[in-house]
Amino acid sequence: MAAPRHFIDIEETGLKPRRFVFVLLENFTLLSFAAALDCLRLANRMSGKELYTWRLIGEGGETVQSSTGTTFALEGDLEELQRGDTIMLCGGMDVQEATSKRLLNWLRREARRGLPVGGLCTASFTLARAGLLDGKRATIHWENHDSFAEEFEDVQLTKSVFVVDGLRLTTAGGTSSIDLFLQLIAEDHGEELANAVADQQIYSAIRTDQDTQRLSVPTRIGVRHPKLSQVIHMMEANIEEPISPSILAQEVGMSTRQLERLFRRYLNRSPKRYYMELRLQKARNLLMQTDMSVINVALACGFASPSHFSKCYRAHYQTTPYRERGSHAARLSV
């Protein structure tokens, strides 16, 4: 395919290729990284110019394993970068374990030098731990949203697919890397080139930072009933202080009995049972992703006492909160 001639000509503008330095953390999510990298590759191909270059580095500078088990050879250790570089930290499973003191110190140093720093997927956690997101808007994969919000109160956490706030860039993971990098390409070299890259990827629904990362409630539960969706949305927004079924019913103009029938018909469980499952799911995320005490996890999920929390947790997951945390810690140490 011949390169289009109507894109911005980097040689005519005198611009140097923009370099992205991908910092790969152990067990990084391959999809998020590959999606970002392929956007840069295609931008070069479609323009017929070397608009972008990239370098893969990581702690130790030798090899790193992705979440798929694939091993990548690194091109360097954590080193002082060039002034025009953009850092993109690639996170994935067990990002807490991959966030070392050396990595945090390196990130702080490079950020002080004025380099843009981004985080793909769960790498937002590492940026926040380094203090680079304090007072900033950011996002992270929805599965890590609860634990992140509990730990980093100074970060303005959103549910967007990606966020750009000054020199800080964060994504929710998965294909959201494509959306972020298409925007960066558009800003650097025009929307026509960004659209050409999207066409090559057969990516027809480009999202902006105004789009949320999770499917709508009706899509997730497979039911399109406006009042049911409204009640579930209220439940999800009020985990720490649960709302009684009678008040939920009143908010959508129904009786408590009608609400019961609605949940039984479409979800085969009572509103109370469904609400409990939402709270326990959040509790499980907090137990596995944070260092919060079991008591604080219980309070964050609307349980008045640890004993009641433990009883409900055991009934649903066939284990206690303490054993859940212990078994997760044991898996990480293997």
C-alpha cells in the first residue's frame, strides 16, 4: 500500500521522531502493551515516515514475563532517559509485587525532569504509589477500582477508558491503549493519520476520555429493564452504606413487593441477595488487592461487624476472609 501524501510531513516540519520508552513490569498485560505498540508501528507505516520510535526496558534490564507466560528480552535497565522521551509503564497481574522501591525512585526522578509518564492497565497503581497522580485525574482497570480508591484518596479516580491530565496518562487496560494512542497520534500528526491507523486495526468505534470502560448495566446483566437497571446502579454506588430495599423501591416508584418480583423474574434472586453479592465481590477484591485489615474491609463493604462479614463471606465463597487473604499471599510467594 502506498503511503498517503496528505499527512503531516515530519521532514518538512523538522520534528524528530517521538520516542516512547515502555517499562515492562513482571506479569504485564500483553494486550495493553501490544495494542499501544502496534498503533505506533502503523503510524510509521501509514505515513511512510519514522514518526515514532520505541525502547523496551525494565528492572534488571534482561528479561520480563508477560501475563501470558511469554518472555520478552529487554533493551536496557532503568536508566536516565532523553528529554523528549515519553514513559509508558505497563502493568498487569499482581502489580503491587512488581512495584519495587527502585522503580518508584526512578519514576520520581524522571518525572522531576519533566518527562511525561503514563500507565497502561494496572500501572496506574505504581504511578499513584510514586505520588505522581496526587491531585490528578486518573483511571485504572475496573477490577482494581475499589482497592485503588481506598488506598489513594488524593487521586481523582474516574471510570473513563483513558485519562490525560497534564503530563500524566493512564488507561483502563485492554484495548483502551488503542484509544489513548490514537488520540496521541491525532494530536501529533493529525486526525487523518489516526483514522488511517484505526482502519488498519479494523477498530471502528474509537472511544474518547468521556467513554466509560465497563458495559452498561443492561448489557452486563442481559436484561433491558429501566427500573431494574436504575436500582442496580444505586446498589453499586452505595456499597459502604447499603440502602434498604424499601427505599430502593421508593426511588424508582415501586412497592417493595414489586421490586422483589422484578429481581426474582429477571435475576432469580432477591434484591437483598443481589446486593449482598455485590458487597462481597468488592470485599474479595479488597482482600486480594490491598493490605487493608479484614475489619476495615468489612466496614468498607457495609458490614457492621467482622463476625457478620465472616459469616456471609464463608456462606458465599466457602472460605473465611482470613483464609482468602492467606491463600492469595501464598500464591504470590510461589
